[in-house]
Amino acid sequence: MRVPERAPGIGEILSTGILAGDRVQSIWEAAREQTAAERYMHWDDLRHRTPPLGLTREEWWAGIKLSRASLYKPVALTDKTARPFEFCLPDLAQRRLLYIDQNMSGQIVISEEVTNASTRDRYIVSSLIEEAITSSQLEGAATTHQVAKEMIRSGRSPRDKSERMILNNYRAMQRVRELRDEPLTPALVLELHKIVSRDTLLSREAEGRLQTPDDDRVLIWTPGIDPRVLHQPPAAAELPKRLADMCAFANGGLDTGFMHPVIRAIILHFWLAYDHPFEDGNGRTARTLFYWSMLHQNYWLAEFVPISRVLRRAPVQYAQSFLRTETDDNDLTYFLLYNLKVIEKAIRDLHIYLRDKITEIRDAEQYIRETVGLNHRQIALLGHAMRHPGHVYTIESHKRSHNVVYQTARTDLLALEAKGYLDTLKLGRALGFTPSQDLSQRVKQPMRPHAPHLVPG
């Protein structure tokens, strides 16, 4: 991985006397154009571009840095030298925040597939599984989605470290849902790390424990045959104090003014990743804390939006967003903009998925209406079943819904079960019927035979 060239700082710029000449007006005009642009450029990008208005690259950068300086807002997080991190919110960031607010908070109107109580849990579980898998894959877990999903859904024990990482992540995400209304404390952070790292570290003693001065402090290295240190986190002796400060920040303390909730969640993600307080599992814990923060601040749709799936499509960009922040005066804007883009993309992916799912259900309903051999009662039941996959039907309920005799209701349901549209379950002495898995897809597939069931009465 290539490390961005460190950007000249404000102090370096002012010491050159660049802004004392007769080109100041041109420098400011170029800076305003770049500030209004859609891209928040780092020095590593700008140094390869041709400056406007006949300026040197250094003059162009000087104007950009000084125009940003008036917009910066410091946060409580400091680096190893006690210098604060800061950020600004250019138009692009504000536009993305608006989109997230409109599409991820309690005021939005979204598909019945999410709001319907009988389908909601299925979508949450699917999303938590997806986040658990892709977050673990970002940290090196190597297994297929199909195998990982089968492990979680079946409840079988993990076979190797990769599967253990994924199962741990899934359980941590479930725990976050339980903690959404609780304030963040150092003890809860340690608990989440213990869940994330269970049976994946060299020593179980390191699970849920901050590194100490007696430990070999973890470093972040470049991959490959010629590794270099990318990040050296703060000293282990500072970690308890830094963790306490992080929790205070997460709960709304240590602020110098208003902070947008999504910005707080992203900075919390960065904070834990920067401090890297654990032997391993820091990235997974950081992303888990992001979800806690979003849910804690009432962005309820976060349960359905697996950000790690988007991060995994471009892991180098994810890493670069950290590096650009550290190589440009602790400017968190790079990390914020990248993560806002990821969240927006994840929301759009969800909308596309739900739109396709609704289309699939409507197509299946149309297919059912045109299928020979189904009466109007069966068609009505299957239409309801596709939108309420957890519903349980009985002969008695079907009888009452359609005002038919018991034998007619029994014949209707057994015929649907024989075609593979319904599955059966025992309800005491009676028999219940539930929609088959992926019913909307199944109705277009060849019918699978079922063994006949003996129904009481």
C-alpha cells in the first residue's frame, strides 16, 4: 500500500512568505474554486495536477489550506503529541448528511418489508449476518458467504478461526442491539471486544483487555515482503484515560458545540481505530461501536445497512482515508467524507434490494393469479404469505377467513403444502402451516412433492 506524501502544514506554509506577495488574490480565487468543488483533495492528489491561474502547486495548496482553516472544528481526540484532530463540513459532506438523515432516521417512510413486524426480524438477521461476514473478511477471515451463513443459521460450531471471527462478529452485533439505549462505558467497550475476539487471539487473557506497558504494543504495517509501519498508536499507559475520554465523547460529552450525530458515530469509529488499544480485533470493535452510536442516536435503519460490505469492495480506499487524515494536520474530513459516502452507498443498496424484492413479490403474485389449479382463496393466502413470511395459518383460520366448511379449508391448505408453497408444523394436536422459505421464488419453480400429512378431525 502506498502511503500518501505528507502535506505541508499551515506553519510551513506561512513560514515561506507565499502569502506576502502580489499573487495573493489569485491564490484566494484558486482556493475558493477548489473549496466549492466536489472533491476534497489531499496534497498527494494536488501535487500531480496543474495549478490554475499560473500558480505554483505550493501557492495553490497554501490557499486551499488557509480557506479550510477557517472552517475547522476541533474534537476531543488528540494524537500522540497531544495535538487535536479537527474537521470541516464542505458542501459534499452536508449533502451526504442530509441524504442519511432523510433515509436512515425515525422520520423516513420505507418499504413495508422493513416496517412489517413479521418480516422485520428476517431482514435484521440477514443484515447482521452480512455485516459479521464482511467485517471479518476485512480483517482477514477467509470463508465463503454461503458457508458462513449456513453456520450462523444452523447454529453449528465454527470449524476454524475465520468462522469463529464471523460468529463472534454476529454475536457482537446482536449485543449492540441490546445496548442501544445504554450509555457507552469502558466496561461495555471491553465486553464488546471480548465478544469479537473470543478464541481468536494467542492468549485468552487478551480478550476484552487493553494492552499494557508490559505488552509488545501493536503496530499497523504495510502488507507485502517489505513491510513498513503505517501507524504507531499511543502508548499503552495512556489507553485507560483515552478510553474514558472516548466514552465521554460517545455519550455527548467533551463537545465544544453541536456535533451532528452521524459525524459523532464516524469519529467514534476513527477514535478506537487510531488508539488501537487491543492486541487484535480493533477494526471489528471500531465498526461495532459505529453501529452502537448510530442506533443510540435513533438512526434505526442502521440495523439494515451493512457498511462493511461496501468497505470491502475498496479496502485500500478505507485504509487511505485513515492515512490521509494522519498526513494532513490531523484533518478528519478525509475519513468523514469517505465514510459518509460508504453509508450513502449502503443505504442506496438497501433501497435497490427492497425495490427488487417488492418487484419479485408482485411478479410472483401475478404468476400465482395466472396459475391453473389455484382457487381464489389459495391465491389470496399466498399473496398474504409472501408479505408475511412468519405468519402461521391453520385450517380453522382459513375456514373463518373465507367462510367455507372445514373440509374445504383443509383441502386448500394441504394442496398448497403438496405443491411446496407451505410448510407444516405441529400446534398441539392441530396442524399449522407457514410460508416456505423464499416463497416468492419458489412459486415459479417446478413443484416439489410433499409426503401427505394426516390432519386431526
